[in-house]
Amino acid sequence: MATDYDAPRKTEDDGLAEDSIEELKARRVDKAASTVDVDETELAENLELPGADLSDESLSVRVLPRQADEFTCGRCFLVHHRSQLAGEKDGLPICRECAA
């Protein structure tokens, strides 16, 4: 039989100091009361499945064109501020994250 050397060792005094059945039942009730009751239908309404038909949805995000002080990274294709420009590679601007 394997021995767990990290487990606390029990002595005979520990056997006498065990909690009563009433205390153990009270602890179980306290644990049950602390759990959060989650409505399953509410969770299912917010769940989006892959491949779901979203053709009737409209976006509420305003998209701005690239500003004069921004550039598009040639490696990650994200728009960054000029302060993030690390250099150019093959004639394309590269951001600091991609250059690292």
C-alpha cells in the first residue's frame, strides 16, 4: 500500500476530538447554501454555437479608417500607432511585437 508522507498523521487524541454528527450536518448545509443557483435557460440564451446563422444581426461598432499616425503591420496585419513601429522587412512595416 502506498503511503502519502505529506498527509497529516492521526493520533489517538484526534479520534476523540472528532466533530459530532450534528456539526458535520450543519457544515454540509452551510456548503449547500453557499453555492450559486444558476438558471440553465439563461445560460443557454447567451451561448452561441459555432456556425450559427447570424445573418439577421447587425454590428453596432463604428469602424474608422487608418489614421495618418498609424500603420498596418506586414506580419500580423494589425493597425498600430507609429510609436509601435520597429522597422521594415521586405518593404513592409513591422510592429515591435512581431519584431521581437
